[in-house]
Amino acid sequence: MNVEKGKTVKFLKEKMTVDKEVINNLKSFNKSKKAIINSLKEGSKTVPQLAKDLNISTQDCMYQLMSLLKYGFVKTGEIDDMDEYFYYELTEKIR
Amino acid sequence: MENHYKELSYDVLVVGGGIAGGEAALNLANIGYKVIIVEKELSIGGKMILLSKVFPTLDCAACITTPKISEIDRHSNISIFTSSEITKIEKKAEYEFVAIIHQKPRYVHIEDCTGCQLCEEACPVNVEDQYQYGLVGRKAAYIPFSIASPRVAAIDIENCTLCGACERACPTSCIDFTQTDEYFRLKVNSVIVATGFKLFDPLKIPRYGFDRFKNVITSMQMERQLAPTRPYNTILRPGDGKMPDNIAYVLCTGSRDKSVGNPICSQVCCMYSIKQAQLLMGALPMADITIYYLHIRAFGKGFNEFYGQAQEMGVEFVKGKVAKIKSADNGNLFLRYEDFEDGIVKEAEHDMVVLSVGILPNMGIDDVFDGEDLNLDEFNFIQQSDPLASPAKTSIEGVFVAGTASGPMDIPDSILSSGAASAEATSYLRRIKS
Ligand SMILES: Cc1cc2nc3c(=O)[nH]c(=O)nc-3n(C[C@H](O)[C@H](O)[C@H](O)COP(=O)(O)OP(=O)(O)OC[C@H]3O[C@@H](n4cnc5c(N)ncnc54)[C@H](O)[C@@H]3O)c2cc1C
Ligand code: SF4
């Protein structure tokens, strides 16, 4: 079998279909990523503030936000006056 | 299938590349035996490589594991097969075992990958990171974790959209979607089983609310939060990102509990909880830590002093059995427990709960043995046929057991047990010549 190096994904695409769930997961991640980034453009926010703004649960917000932190889109800012919640803000990668 | 097997030959097969299997392999390789390690995960290192620090010395786990792992990786007498499982081991005669290895495709040529992470950056997918125990996401093209060995990318094909972004981003063209399953026929003279343990699944105790209440986490998740390669910027509640200041530990979750099918003590949970409590007091100086326990098992060298140290630091120990955990609207948790000192039922509020989950046998390895049976003990760990005189011997001559595959134990005991297994294997192998 002769498949060009660096273009092998075509080979597997012909043999395998991508699960619907995988596509849906990608769509929902893209959606929340966009929403989080747009919301943080207004200024830094804590997880509860961000969740309220996006109308999602704080736990989903936490998971998505921490993933974006890991991928370098978001960074940690100051902690609030009660020493409870950190503010998160966009990194230079976005601005 | 028969003629698709690639043929391999070694002196010893080590099944499982955790600290126990790695140590046994090193001992044997250092005296000249050719060893093959077969590991089902993408990296060797087992659970230990994911720990924060270790009791009772509080040495950094990665600082001990990393040099050891790289020694194993570089050793000329050791070959490592990751993403691989043994499907069959047959004893043909004394000193003659034939095993079949099934290696799953990684879709990456290990030797060409530099670990640059450009594929990770390019991949659009976000799925739960299994090596962070679900606390954060990872990509479908990913390096398992920063100190993984080998530290090279892999494609999680089940979550891949086949967009090809990783392949276009890869500067060395090491990503290869044409890879398929590979099968090897392996001849060895002896086998060491070091398949380790499995963590108790707290979903089996619904009254503790794990998964329903996101601020109830497992000790392994706390271990990740305390590690330098942590999922968050600091210790936070997964439910809402609050920095906790009143954390409870529930010891014996899934251990010493007949109702969940595990009547025995897991040996390490008391000590790792005491360790985590001390680390938390360092990370969150204002936090209160309470440990709910039945008995504290601090039996090893320096363990009782370590326990005393935690008490002196202000960790509160409550002798009692937690019956139920409820959640309030603000994410705080109410623990209903029987206080053994006062003999009454009480309720206490905490803002985060850690379930100190127990150690269970990793089942299945006995099924791959063909011909002779690899016996299990009554708790489904590998049976030691002569636990007092030759603790590494199993029911099959020439097959030895190392580490937690034979029962719950900590790292020092796992390493000791690997010493026993490699010594027994050596003595067995020496007899070939005589
Ligand atoms: C939360 C927590 C904290 C802990 N903290 C400490 C501590 O501070 N100090 C301490 O001394 N101990 C601690 N321990 C205990 C420690 O983790 C164990 O003693 C140690 O990891 C045991 O090593 P092992 O190699 O026997 O098993 P494992 O680490 O489980 O390794 C087994 C390996 O075998 C592989 N495997 C399994 N089945 C197969 C198969 N069929 N084919 C191929 N490969 C297979 C696995 O993928 C794994 O890599 C802690 C445990 C927990 C849960
Ligand atoms: S092909 Fe798969 S792994 Fe590669 S970037 Fe696309 S989704 Fe990620």
C-alpha cells in the first residue's frame, strides 16, 4: 500500500466513519470556547460569574475553562476579596 | 492470522510496567538477562508516576520515578512494548513459555516523534484527560502527560474527527493513520506478573454522591491536584472553582466493607490521606482538614511518627463512620456520621470531600494462561503459593508475581517484592544451565 507520508488521514477516512458523538462533542466544545472567550473579552471573571453569564452550570464552566487554561487561551488573575474565587482572563494568544 | 505474527525471543517477560514491573525488569537486566516489558497504557510508570509526593518522607514522586523510568527506557537489555496486552501465555515445558502480544496502533511512529506538541495545539477536539482523572480536558492528538515515557504523541482514534490537522502540523511526519494492530509471538524462559491494582469505583456507594456532587472527589484526583503537573492553577473545587478551606477525608471508601465486596484493608489509604492532609496544609495554610476514620493503620517504618506529625500540624482526626453525604446549593457538603467516641449520629459541613478509595485486584491476567492455571487468592489477587518462604512464587513454576498484583501494598513494599521476584526468577533461570 502506497500512502503519502503526512497525508495518511485520507487512508483511514476511507475505512472508518467518525462517530456522531465525536462530532457533537467537537461542536459543543467549539461553542463553549467561543462563548467563554467572548465573555472574557468584557473583562476578567470568576467561574460563578462566567457560568451565570453563559447560563451553564458552574461545573461545566469549570471543566471548559480549565481546558482553555491548559491550552493557553486563558490565564489566572487575582483572587477575589473573600479569598475564594480566582478571576480568569484571556492571554495574549487571543488579544 | 498465524503467519502475521512477528517472532520475538527474550529471557524474561514482565507483564505491567508500573514501579513493580519496572524495578523487577531493571534488576534482571542489570545482571545480563534480556527482558521485555509489556504495558497496556501509553506510558510506563503505573500509578506512581502520577502521584504528588510519597509518604512518609514527602519526597517528590516524579523526582524518584523519572530517573528510574529513564534508566529502564535506556537500558540495552530492556525492550518496552506500550499500548500492548498479552492475549495468551502457554507453558510448553520448563523454561519454555510462548506468549502472544497484541499491540494496538498509536498512529505515531515513536522513534520519529520529538514531543513538540504541535499536533496537540492543532487538534480541535477536547475530551476528558484520563491521566488527570477527568478533572480537565485533553486533545485527541496528545502526549499522555509531561513526564510520560515514552514522551511522544498518540492519537485517541475513538475521539478523533479524522480532520488531519495534527498530521499537517507535525514537522517530522511521524503521524501515521495507516498503522494497524500488530501481533507478536514471544518465546521466554520465565514470566513476572506485575499488573498492579485498580482503584475502587466510588459510584458503587451512591450515598456518598460521587459524580452527582462535583465537590466530592477521589484521592487520586486530589493526588493530581497536589502534583506539580496539576490540572488547575491551585487546589480548587471542580464544582465551581472555589479554593476550599474545609476539606474532609472519608477513609476506607470501598475497603473493609463487605457490602461492596471488598472486606480487606487497602493498606495505603490511611497513610496517603495523612500525606495529602499535610500537603494541603502547606498549599492552603488557612484550611481545616478533617479525617474521618475507623482505625488508623500506621504500621510501617516512620508511619506512626508521620501520623503524629499530622496531628501536631492541626489535622483533625474523627473516629466515626460516614453514612451519607448531601450537597447544599452553594456546593458545600453535609456529612452524616456516627461518632464512635460519643456514640451518636452527627452532621458536619465541609466545602470539599475526598474519598480515600481502596485498592482492588486488576482482574483478567489469569485468563490468558493456557494449560497450567495461574491461581488467585480469595480476594482475586494473584495467589502466592508460598507466601512465607518464597513470596514471589505463584501456582505455576517459572511465573513470579511482583508488587500490588499480589495484594495491596505501598511503594517500598512493591519494590521489595520486585526484588524477591527478580531473585526468584534468576534462581529459576540459573537452573536451565545446570
Ligand atoms: C491515591 C494514592 C496515593 C498513594 N500514595 C502513595 C505514597 O505516598 N507512598 C507509597 O508508598 N504508596 C502510595 N500509593 C500506593 C502506590 O501507588 C502503589 O504501591 C504502587 O503504585 C504499586 O505499584 P505496582 O507497579 O504494583 O502497580 P501499578 O502502579 O498499578 O502498575 C501496574 C502497571 O501494570 C499495567 N497493567 C495492568 N494490567 C496489565 C495487563 N494485563 N497487561 C499489561 N499491562 C498491564 C498498568 O497499566 C500499570 O502500568 C498510593 C496509592 C494511591 C491510590
Ligand atoms: S485528526 Fe484527529 S487527532 Fe488529529 S487533529 Fe484531527 S481530530 Fe485531532
